[in-house]
Amino acid sequence: MNRILYFVFFFLAISCNSSQNSTEEANSETAGNKYASGEKVYQANCVACHQSEGEGVEGVFPPLANSDYLMADKNRAIKQIINGSSGEMVVNGITYNTIMPPQPLNDEEIKDVMNFILNSWGNKGGEVTLDEVKAQR
């Protein structure tokens, strides 16, 4: 009987904890961080090259934080996520010539990650809409 009670309590504890985490994630997006879903996309797809604070690696991977190149043309940035990029680009006065492969993201993920990037690390770039992303396909 004690074993059964142990398993019941164990199962309930796991269920409650899992439910609480889902609620916390949903609340973080509505209450504190409206760019939380974009941050998750960034962490999963972009952080290895552009780094955790968007600073990039000088001369190798361009920064997204305070990036004159990024802020100059949001549609170009969307296209680079969709199609990748290669060739020289000058970001904040430094030349980069690294290949960025196309990212396997759907339109919603691209919108979310763009909005996270445009509003993080000192960037004040507004937002992009799903229609704007779709127009770049």
C-alpha cells in the first residue's frame, strides 16, 4: 500500500510541476517578456555565431547588437534568415565575409526572432509583422 501511495504522490508531483512550468512560460510571454518565443528561437539557432548578447565575433560573425547594418534594412535581414548570405558586408565599420546558411525556420519563428533581435541589446528597431516576413519569401 505504501508503494502505491508513493507512486501516486510522485506522479502528482511531476504533473503539478509540469503544469506549473507551462503556466510560467505562458505568463512570461504575456506579462514580462513579449519576445520570449523569439529569444527561444535565437538561443536554438543563432547564439552559436552571434553570441548570447548579440555581440558576434569581430571579423568573423557580425554583431546584431547595435548593428547599423541590421537597422538599415529589416527586409534584407529577413531575406538573409530565409536564404542565407555570403559575400562582404560592413557592420559598424568592420568588414565581414562569412557564409550564413539559410535557417530552417517557419514564418512565425522568423517574425519572432526578428522582433527579439530588433528589441534586444540596445536595439530599438520596432517590429516586423508576419505579412512582412511572408512578403520576403
